[in-house]
Amino acid sequence: MLDRISIDLSNYCSKQCEFCYNHSTKEGNVLWTIEELISFVLDLHKHGIDAVSFGGGEPFEYDGIFELISGLMSEMYVSVTSNGLPLEKEEVFSELLQNKPDKVHLTIHHPENKAEVERVTGMVKRIAAEGIKSGVNLLVSDFNLIEAKAAYSELLENGITADRIILIPRRFTCEPTAKQLSEIACGKPFQSPSCLTGCKQPTEFCSVSWDKKVNWCSYATGKQAITKFTYEGLMEALSKVQFGCCKR
């Protein structure tokens, strides 16, 4: 039974990484309104979905993100995945403190970029100091394994423990192996997407894209349009999905 969902708020992001699975750009689109998102997610909550994660695009560049958090945080678990750049602005960080989600995870896209590693590390610590659970998504490519291992070690040295770090293998090119990710963690237990060692359709999670389509996995093709923004409408769209491995 579904109990968790992720929703991409847009495909707008000023960072615009060339490998973004969401194909986000500075010219990206926004289709969701705050009102329909709150109504949709609260209806999902009535039917057993207890946690929602917002991504993008860059969620902290989505107008109304804090209104959205405020409208949901008393009802269910709310997390946000971000590149962290908007939070460098004091007015944005101040709004975060007034509308605290349960968790914020920041992504290091380029572990070979020391400035980015230091920026994200510092912001994650700052968020944690304000009483918000925080962590890091560390994107790993097969060409920056040494740098990724150094970044992982730096995170640990800064008190960001392994249970707060998720090693994300880059898709669909330059993808590291499970063994290589294990080496980054020095053979110790680490977190990574559940599909690391094999593709399997989730049963408790699904992903809604910025263009209001759904599949069981964020990376999977063949997403189906949601025509009615209710739990019933979500399940109707999911029933039409023919799930397959994203590498096919």
C-alpha cells in the first residue's frame, strides 16, 4: 500500500545541470498551483499516504513553497530536496525557519567541486542547528569516484553521519557500479536508492513529475497523466502504468 510520494514542483531551476533527469532549465515551466497541490496531497493523506517529498526543478525557487509547507506540515511528514543555493539568501533561509519542513536534503552534484562540497556541508549543518533534520544527496559519476570518496569523508568529518547521506548513482551515463559506491563508503553500510542492485516496482512509493504525470519511479519512462487530483485519480493513473526498467 502506498504510504510515500514524491512530487516535482516544476522543471525550473537556475542551476540547470546538464544531466538533470527532470530536464530542468532557467526557462522551465510551472503547472502546479499551491491550492491544487495542498488539496491533492491532503486527500492522499486521508487515504494513507503519510509522507510527501518535494523536488523539482528547484523547490525553493517555486513561488509559494513556504505556503505549501505551512499548509501540510501539521498534517503529515514533509521533506524537501534542494540544491541549497536559494537558502544562501537570508530572506529565503528566514522563511524556512518560519515554515519548517520535517527534513531538508541538499544535493552535491559535483563532488569534484570543492566549493560546492563546502557550501552544501555548511548549509546542512546550519539547517540542523535550527532543529530541522537535514542530510545530503551525493551524486556519484564513474569519473569522479576519488573526489566523491573525499567528499563523503569530509561530510563524515563534519558530523554528517552515514545515515544522513544518500549516495546517488548518476543516470543514465557515467553510472558507477554498486561496488564502486561501496568503496566510496570504505566498505561500511551506506544508503543508496533501492534499485542499486536491481530494478523492482515499488509498492509503497510513487513519483509525480512536474507535468502532472505519475509512475512508480522518478526515472521510469511511460508516466501516465493524472486527470483528477485526488487519491482516486492518482490510483487510476497508476493502474495504466506499464512499469519497466528505466535502462530499457
